[in-house]
Amino acid sequence: MLKFMLFALKIAILIFIIHKNKTILKQLTLPQLTGVGSSYIFTVFIAFIFIYYGRNWIVDEVKSRYFGYIIFLFIICVTIYLCKFILGKVLIKITNGVLPSSWK
């Protein structure tokens, strides 16, 4: 039951985001929408890989548990910042400046 509720919540959030940004989405062509969607999926995949393997390879070598948590938090912050920066540049190039409108 919990899995179904979480899935329904994800769908509801997706519908809300699409509805909220429908004026921006109407400005984009189908190839641009496909490029934007694949860019987001690729960025999430890259972030997952960096965070997962950064934790397994780097943090597991550290003997101190607390220092390992600090390094892991640093890896997460750097990964999110870099992925957001690169995704912003890619989206500007794909959509000719329409997206990301609020990442200034």
C-alpha cells in the first residue's frame, strides 16, 4: 500500500510541475522537449554514479566514521553543484535560453 501511495505522490508531483510550467513547455519543440528530458535523466544518472562510487571508494578508505560523513557530505554537495551547473549550460544551449529561467 505504501509503494502505491508513493508512486501516486510522484505522479501527482509530476503533473503539478508540468501544469505549473505549461507556458514554458508550449514554447519548446518536440526535439527540445526530448533533449531536456534526456538531459535531466542523464544528469540524475551521473549524480547517482558519483555519489554512490564516491561513497564506496573514497569514504570507505577513511578510518574515522565522522570524517567519513564529512567527506561524503562534501561529495554530495560538489556533485549536486557540478550537475546543476552543467545541466543549466546544456539546457540553455538546447532550448535557446528558454530554460532554466530561474537559475540565475
